Amino acid sequence: MKAGNKKNKGITPSHLLIPAIITSIATAFLVFILNYLNFDLKYGLGLSALIFASFGSSIFLMFMTPEFPMAKPSKFLRSYIIAAFVGFFFHFFIQFTSVAIISGITIFVMSMLLMLGKSEHGPAVGIALAFVLFDIGIAGIIVVFGGILIIGVFKVLFDKYILWPNGNSYKL
């Protein structure tokens, strides 16, 4: 973009540096906790990758684009709660039909519930898919709630002490 472009006015590398650092710290902390619990070894290789991808996408949205509607903490919270329970529920249907069909139905149901529930936070859909693809059960719900808690704490601290310290934010 040109320097004079109105959309990019006022954004400097320093505006992006702190959110990028916080994004990195939040992701590293989340990965450390899940690795410490050996979650991937217990429930199947690849599971953590899907969970990390979903949470990593959410962390990016919430810290790098905090004024976007999808970055609102309430949408993040509701979407992940919906995803955990929808994915947990649909996993039980794999015994009756193929994983591909259940995955498609899960994504359809998630899309409808997120939109109708005003919880439009797309990365959470990956969590529902993780539950369908892997037999993670209640332990997975606990991990999702742990991830919500970790990201939520970072978000509160970020909003209070970094983004809005004097009641002002920089516009992204």
C-alpha cells in the first residue's frame, strides 16, 4: 500500500510489534501446557496440531486484529464452547457412517450455530472437527476450556495493559 493510503494511516511497525509479541507468548504458553500434559501422545498424533491450529488462528485474530468483530472475546468464548460440545456429540455417530460424512455434517451444524448464535469465530470450527476425527472425549473438553482460560487471561491483560492503557487504542 502507498504511504498515503487512508486505510493504513497511523499504523507503524511499532503498532504491530507488541501485539505480535503477545501473540507469540500466548501461543508458546498454550503449546507448552498441552505438551507438558502429553495430550498428543495420549490421544493420537496430530490432535494437538489441529487444536493448536485452531487456537493459533484465534490468538492471531484476537491480538493482531482486536477491533474486528470475530476478535471479540464473547464470540471466541461462545464459539469454542459450542465447538467442543458439537464435536463431542457428533463423534458418536462415526460408528454409523463414514468420518467424511460426519465431518461435513459437523461443519454444517457448526456454521449454522455460530451464525445463528452470533458467535462468528471461524477458528473454533477446527476444534469441533478435532473431536470428530479423534476419540478425545471429556479430556478434550477440559483441554478446550483450559485453552479458553489461557487465551482469555492473555486477552484481558492485553486489552487492559497494552491496547487500552489510557482508554485509547490505536486503530488497526
